[in-house]
Amino acid sequence: MVFDINHIIGGFFNVLQPYNMLICIAGLFIGVLIGALPGLTATMGVAVCVPFSYVMEPEQALLLMSAVFCGGVYGGLIPAILLGIPGTPASAPTAFEGRALTQAGESGRALMAGMVGATLKKVTGKPLQKNRFFSKIFLLPGAPPFCPPGFPFF
């Protein structure tokens, strides 16, 4: 099995189908709601959505759970910035600076900075931790050789 860019392009086109986009948007909405509730994490949101994934196609189920997780990460920033109460444990440091910006009347700016930061974290794979810069992009050509040993189990 070799890295093939056509599979990646096909995956992007699969995500852009209307029903899959609807699932993705719904998952983001659910994730933001779950992440905004203090005490519920993005991982718990994924666990809540697992039963719904049993009746979906595998691609759609993975889209739903990925969207819920990403929405939950951003949703945890909302109470951290606006109220100073972290919605998720990962957003605890955001509560310090975000709350200060909210008190200065810059809550919109703080929420936008949090969204950009959460997005870059997901895309780049936490570049400041253990030199994993763009780890998800490098994983694309590196993962296929490891897949064939798992095929007999399906």
C-alpha cells in the first residue's frame, strides 16, 4: 500500500457532499454546546455521540465524532473567556488572559483569538510539544505501510 494523493482528494470530495457537510455542521454545533458546559469535555462529547454512530456509514460516523471533538475544544473556550470558568481542562490557561480581555471590553477579540488558536492546534499537531510540527500532514504518507497487518481482523 503506497501513499496516493488521489485517496486524499477523494476524501475531501467525500466530506464536501451535502449530507456529510450537514453531519459535520451538526457535530460542531453539538460539540460547542457540550464544551461550553463546565465539567463536560470534548472527549465526553465524543463518548455521548458513539451510540448515534452505530446507524451511520463509517465515514459519516468519523466525521460526526471528529466534529464533536473539535467543537468541544472550541466550546470550552467560551465560558473560560466570558466567565473565567474553564469549560474543559485544556482551556484553563485561557481563563486567565481571556477573562482579562473580557473585562477590558475585548471579548470578541478574545473569542476570535481562541478560535484561531484552537484551529491551528488541530491542524499543526501541537507544534510546541515534542517537535511534532505538522505531524498530521506527515502521517498521511507514513501510515499506509502499517495498515496491511490489520486487514485480516476485518
